[in-house]
Amino acid sequence: MKEHFNADELIQRQRDYFESGITKNISWRIQKLRALKWSLLLEEKAIVNALNNDLGKSNFEAFATEFSFVAQELDHALKNIRRWTRPKRVATPLAHHPAASFIYPEPCGITLIIGPWNYPFQLMIAPLIPAIAAGNCAILKPSELAPRTSAVLAQLLSRSFDPGHVAVVEGGPEKTQALLRIKFDYIFFTGGNRVGQIVMEAAAKNCTPLTLELGGKSPAIIDWDADIRSAARRIIWGKFINAGQTCIAPDHVLVHQSVKKKFVDAMKSEIEDFYGKDPSKSPDYGRIINDKHFDRLVRYLEEGRVVVGGEVKREERYIAPTVLDEVSRESTVMTEEIFGPILPVLEYVRLEDVISDLRRREKPLALYFFSKSGDKQKKVLRDTTSGGVAINNVILQITPRELPFGGVGYSGMGKYHGKAGFDTFSNSKGVYRQRWLIDLPLKYPPYGDKLRWMKRFFRWFA
């Protein structure tokens, strides 16, 4: 698709392929998922190398956060696809018997999957898996900001699939714009809020349903009774994976004032344990995707007092793991999504005040709470709203396959992973099947005085 690109021709090819009916065959879907798995295994080294070139990811991080995640999602789909696709019988009111009600999952049709640059492999293949499992055709638009990964994806998927079934469109924003002008049956977008609004507007023009996986400012709350050393270790790990360029990374920390100093000291120690005295020399620490994002992040360093890190190397797009203190809640670093290796730390006195403040702000994609108190955990869960929550850890809420992942409000709409992903890419068709044995005349006109009998009937049988 590199030389000649005609969006209308491509989608018509996919529509013809879908109308052939082949994607509705469950055994055929399983065959395609197995083919995808085989191709991934063959290209593991190329995928890891591409991620290293685009984002400076270590081999371990590329495997753990991208390749392994996708492989587990694929195995889960293969294990459960027959159960997911089976029609489900549901209860029918007694008044309608003899009859039966079912939910039939059917494919949406032609889907568009638009991916981001921060996890350019995982966040393209992870939604593709349920799209295939649900019987759809798919056009993938990877981010041009991760060109090596985009090229590997295009090569891998072109060998595994007929372009009428799965196709990859490489290139810049103009390709995305051309695709968005076309009517799809479903759109799945992962990225920032600004582009997400453009995608949603384009979908609205064609009444196309969509999922938006966005981001936002995901807070981590550290209560006074938390295990401070463990909390610091887990937050440092989750924050500085992929140099902080993770949508569910802790955006900032709210720590009880009585343990703030202890917590900051613990974070400083953990950063050194993880990345050494000079993280720029660590093989396990990534780089910022491009100069534009680098310059944006550097400006945040001026909005607080640097207590850990702060070193930058523009020629490498390197920003050290950085902790900021004395940050105003009205500063841009606290009103914009950071999406980088800068962690503001603010203190609080009362948990109730933290919760009240969170309720006034946009709903985050993730919320993290560290406390040994079960009552406080229940309070946070009850009184806050977010896409997902992890208690006494970060990031790991996305790993259980049966937990749906997605945002709410400003952080997105729609869920996926596991069965939630299959449901997202399916139309749950309600089916009512009536038998011929009984046909009550009560429902047919002329009604006359039938109303009183109708009321009695539903009182007895509804």
C-alpha cells in the first residue's frame, strides 16, 4: 500500500470480501488467528528491533510490554472464541411462552483501527485480535511517528492476510484523513484527545460507532499507612516504563504529608537502583519519540523544583527520570497530560479533600491507590470514577484478560481486552423465536373491553 493508495478501492475490496461470508465461519477465524500467531513468532526479533529503533526500548521491555502482551491476548482469544461466538439463550417472560430469546453475536463488518506511536505494535495488534475473532475485516493505520514498527507491521500482516481481510495503510495524517472520510462499520482509535475529537467528529458524520482509547491525568494516591518502599518501587517502575510515554502511567502523585519526605527519598533510591547513577547510560531506559514532544516536556521542568533527575540531552532526546516538588495545581504540568518521564509530587492532609478534587476534574483513564486500609480502599472505589483502578500497584490492571480496559468521559469510551474486545467488535443481535402452538387473541384489535383482561394477564404472567 506504499506506492498507490486509493481509500475507496481498498474499502470496496474489503466490503466485497466481507460480503462473501467467509469471515463468518468460526473455524476459518481460528485458522486466521493461528496464522497471525505463527507470523508473530517468526518476526519476534524484527518486532523487538523496530521498537528499539523507534523508541529506544530495551529487548526486555519490548518483549514484556508489547510482544508478550499481544501473544497472551491471542492465546486467550483462540482458547475462548468458540464459547464467545455461541448464541446465548436468555430468559423470556412467561406471558410470551412458548417462545425463546437469544443473543447472537455477529460481526460489525469493515473496521478501521488507528494506532498510536507509544506502543506501536501492541496497540495495533491487540484490537486486531478481537476484530478478527468477531468476524470482521480490518484496515490498520499505524502511526507514522514509529516508522520502523509500522513497516514491520505492514510486512508481517501482508504475508498473513489477504488485503481484502486485513490491510495496513502506512503514511502520514493525510492517509488517516482520507480513511476517515469513508463510512466504516466500526472505528477503533487509540491516541490523544485532540485527534480523538477529530475521529469522533468524522464518525458522527456517518453514524459510525466507535471506541476511543485516550488518556488523561491518572493520579496515584499514597496514604499514610501504605508500604512506602513498595509503593515507591512500583510507581517508579510504572511511571518510567517507555520513558513515561504510557497512557496509564501514573501522571502525578498525591502523597499524605506525613510520609511525603520518606516517599520522595524512597523514589530517589529506587530510580538509582533501576537505572544507575546516570540513567542515560542504562540499557533499560528509553527515549522521547521526537523533538516536538521533547521540547514540550522540557518546558514542564520549569514548573516545579527538581528533586530527582532533571538532566536532558536534546541530541539523544533524553530526559532523566525526574521528580518535581513544589508544583502548583494550576500549572500546565498539572493541567495537561504529561506523557513523559516527569513525575510531580503533591501532598495532602485529608483523603476526603483528594477525592473531592478528583470529582471536580476530568475522569482519568486509571486511578492508583496505595493503602493497607480496606475501608479506605472501598471509599476510593465508591466515591471516584475512572476507566480502571489498581490498588497497591500500577499498570497491572490491564493484564487480567477478563478485566475490560478503557476510559470514561474525557479519557475515552468503549472497552476491550478478552471478551470485552470481542463484544466491542460484535453486534449483539437480539433474536426472539415464537412457536405456532398458541397465539393469544387478546393482543389483536378490536380491543373493546380487553384492557381489563390484559391487565390481569400481565399481573399473573409477566
